[in-house]
Amino acid sequence: MYKIQVEYLGCMHKYVIPKFTKSFSFSSKQEALEKYRILLATYLIGYGVLWDNISEEEHEKKLLAKSLEELKEIEFEALFNRELDYKISLVECV
């Protein structure tokens, strides 16, 4: 079984403990990976763009066209820069 967990990171202060907010369960790894990619893309809409240059819909389409690895790199950068309030994780349950 695979789970996708969404955690609220608050103000991204290094002493703030992430708060678990939501979880999705999947029996298939492929289904979990695809849902994880879609959630991550949706979650990253607006990061690193100027709204004068692109619409929200266009940015969403560009993100949804990216691979999971590309999205994870963008998320890593955004988390490193403390610019995201949520973290999405894929967890394999045994």
C-alpha cells in the first residue's frame, strides 16, 4: 500500500514541527505515483512565475506536462527557499 501525505509547514520556521493534514491511500504504486505527480503540479502553481507573463491556467498546463522528477526538483528549491506552506510526500507502507 502507498500513501500520499500532505503536511502543513506553517511559517517554515526551523523550529516548527510539520502538522499532518491529509492522507490518500493507494494499492497500486503506479496509481500513487501519478496522483502524487498531479498533486505536486497543482500545489506548485504560482511558484517562480510573474502573473504578468503567464496565466494560472497556462502555468498549470506547463506543470502538469512535467515529469515527477522535474516537479520534485522544483519543490525542493521552493522548500529550500522557504516559499511553500505545505509538503507532499509519497510513503510506502509495509
